[in-house]
Amino acid sequence: MGSGNRSQTMRCKRCGVTLVVPPSARNICCSICRHTTYVGRDPVRHAVGFVKSMVTNLANSGNSFNSSPYSYGSQAGMQQFGYSNPAVYIPTNYPRVFGKKRALLIGITYTSSRYELKGTINDVNCVAYLLSQKFGFPKECILILTDEDPDPYKTPTKENMRAAMRWLVSGCTAGDSLVFHFSGHGVQKLDTTHDEVDGYDEALCPLDFETNGPILDDEINATIVRPLPFNVKLHALVDACHSGTILDLPYLCRISRSGSWQWEDHGAPSGEYKGTRGGLAILISGCDDNQTSSDTSAFAGSTSTGAMTYSFIQAIECEPGTTYGRLLTSMRAAIRETGSGCQFSGPIASLIRKAIPFGSTQEPQLSSSEMFEIYHKPFLL
């Protein structure tokens, strides 16, 4: 029998059990957890990439498969992403996590530089309020890094952002809900590892990026996506330029203005596995990889915020319990239509009275570690 007619194997996206995929199958239901895994791409290449990734991580960490997935303490593993200090640490004054919800919010103004932004601190304040008041995140479990914070460990330098991302996922267990929010500059860098479909890495700019460089999507994926265990959920909200695939997730959802949609396979051409260990990672970004995101001005006073953050909060306020599809559609409409249609009330209004620049071309994007029905799946944090 020809190789094209043989069954292949792949892992269940939820529980990780090995599944036998019949020839030409487009999806398969796991007999253990009943989760439907979309075959999409060649399952053999996918499985090989997954195994290679596991072997590489094991070699870098020098630990067994039973060791914590959040330990990046080996010198080889640290130097892979240019860490100056091989000893991994999380500052002791970062919040001590309790409960099932935690969030990391980063806002950088780049004050007194030619890159200065006006609305990033307001973005962080708005999202912190929304998480606490609307979604039940304990204030004590929300870590905020801004360049206005006098605490040296809460200034969004490259080292502090790395430590904070490790804090976000450290020790998470089934049922946990994590949020990562970044408001600041994003850039593209030429891909030197040949794992990007478009030939460019996307990257976030810490406060000290001019001297220490940006944080590449490869590192962000390795730090807060790949360690996610079964039934842990991560939502990333990134209000930055060139942020469409900033988490390097395997799937990007293309949504037309008419509302039709289709998932695109954005797996690494090398076959390297960029998914989770059974959890779910979802990114809502401010724009596509080739677009820029806007800082917006208020109608009165000097209050500003990011266009993506404004449209995201407006969509949540207008339609509680919305789906991911309706959320993205509403965000895009708000940016196109200068935020018309829904008026805020209550304490949150004082934080986000602002205007969207008319004619903005940025389009918020949705990507994920697994595919799903975007107009059926409710948006839940």
C-alpha cells in the first residue's frame, strides 16, 4: 500500500493522548476527553516538530520530563534568548498568587524619547479595572509594569518583562485563567531561524530596547504559551504595531468585513511545535503583522489610549457574553467608524472618554493555539 493511504498519528490538542488519524481525515474526536482535534496540516510533520521541541527543551533544561515546565534555569536555555544572567529569578515583591485568576499588564510610554506614547498607562488602568470589576480578577493577583512605577522591579525593562512573564505562568494548574496585556511599541525583525511564514519575527519593545533589544515572538511563545498545561487558559491582549502573530500561535483567523472567516495554518515551516502542553492560548492583537496601531486623543483634556484597547473595552461593555467572532467584528467596526454607537457610563467612563482617529486602517486580529467556531465560542476570561 502506498504511503499516501496509511493512517498517521497525532496528539489530541486537549489531553495529549496519541490519536490514529485515518487517511484524508480533516478532524478526529478523542475517545478520552471528547475534544475534536483538527488535522489541518500533515500530522507526521506536526508530531515530529512536537517531539523535536520536547527533546530540545529537555536538553536545555537538563531535567527529566517530570520536572516543572516553568524552569528555564539552565545556562544553555537562558543564553538561547540572550539572558545576561543564567540564574532565573522572579522578584520576591511580585504578587503572591492565590485563586484561579492572574494577570500581567504592561504599559510603556518611552517618556522623553522620540518614540513617546501618550495612552499606554491609561490602557493598563482601563484593563485592570475591567478585569477586576467585570471578570472577577483579584486586584492582588494583577501585576502591573509601567515606566511610571518607582519600584525598580516593576519598570518594564527587558529583564523585568521576562521575569514578569515567568511569574504569569509559574505554578499554574488546571482551571486557571491568565491574562497578558501589553501596550507599547512593536517591531518586526528579520527571521534568522526560518520558522516564520513571512520571513519576519514580530517583537515587543521594552523600555530599554534601544540598548538591550526587543523581545522576539519566539521567546514569548516559549515563555508563556508552550508551558501551559491541560485546562489552563491564556488570553493575550497586545496593543502594539506589527502584533498580529506576536505569540507565534499555530493558527490565525482571517475574518472578512462580511463576517466570513477561515483559520490559516501558521505553523513553523521547520515543523517546530509552537502550541501548548494541553492548555489554550488566544491572542487578540491590535493589528496585522504588516500594520501599525494608533494612540488616540480624548475629546476633552489630554487623556489618550490605544485604539485596540478602546475598541476592546467598548465591545465588552456593549455586549456582555459576546463570542470571539462578534468581539473582533465589533472592535474592527469601532475603529472604522470612530467609535460611534455605544456610550459608556459608570467609573470606567472617566478612564476611556476618547476618540478613534477617523480612517484608521488597523484591524485587530485573532490567533489561537487551536481552531474553534468563532461565532459559537463565548468570550470568557
